[in-house]
Amino acid sequence: MNDWIDIRRKARDCHQLAFNLVKGERKVDKLLDAALKNANLVKKYYEPGTIFNEGVAGMLDRISELIYVQAGLAPEEEAMVIAHELGHFYIHTDPLHEIRLHSESLGGDPVDGGAVKVEGYSPTEKNEVQANVFADEFLCPSDWIRTEYVERGQRPAAISADLGMPISR
């Protein structure tokens, strides 16, 4: 089994638990509220640039059991941010294996360790891609969308409307 399949399975499991809690509701806002409840996480809004640097749309604070979300995002963007942070919550559970150095001379920004140069990309970038895969699978499980499209003949616009997400996602 590879990491990507495991990530998708975790996302589907999280989706199914949330789906059961909302008694079959497919709208992503309802599913995300249920998923937050299942994970004992609370969503908290912040104004851009007040807690995190500009451009940071969300952040998981595992210790405080919070998912911070930038205020003012479009609903579909907010859904992606929350699902992405849930991905971090479920798949990046061991902070001891995240190789990050902080240098005050660089403004305290994280710097990748030596192993990163050998791999050709940073573990952080890989973690972000993994969280995106989780988010996509959570919001729109591939087995469900396959059934909707192939077996039920649903068009992308109808599927998108059913989920409450834009068709481009």
C-alpha cells in the first residue's frame, strides 16, 4: 500500500463518520462542522495578518484543538482550508519526524534540514500536498463521485451543486 492510498482512505473514513453524524447530508459546510466535532476541534476566525503572516489562510493548532481560518474567505475557499487542516490533523500526527530548523538570523522562518536537499523537495511541501489530497478526498470522495457520474449519469454541475462547491474544484 502506498501513502496516497492510505491518505485517501483516512479522508474517506473521516468523511463517512461526518456523513453519518449529519444523517446523509452532502453539503460540505455540514460535513465539515461534523468532522470538526468528531475531531474535537473548534474553528476560530482571524483577520489577515493579525495572528499569522499575510497569505496564510489557515492553521492547525493541535495543542489548543483549534483550526484557525482567515476571516472573509469565500465559502468554498473556507471549506478547502478547513478540510486541508483536517488533513494535517489526521495524517501528520508525529511532530518529531518533521525536520525543521529555526534561525533567528532568517527572521525565525523555518529552514529545511540537510535531508531535504537530498530528496529534492521539502517535507513541508510534501505535507502540504498530502493535506490537499486529504481535503479533496474528504470533500468529494472518489468512490462516491464515480458512482454519481458513471452509474447515475450526474453531470459535474449537478454534483457540484449537490456538494455546495464550485464546479472548478
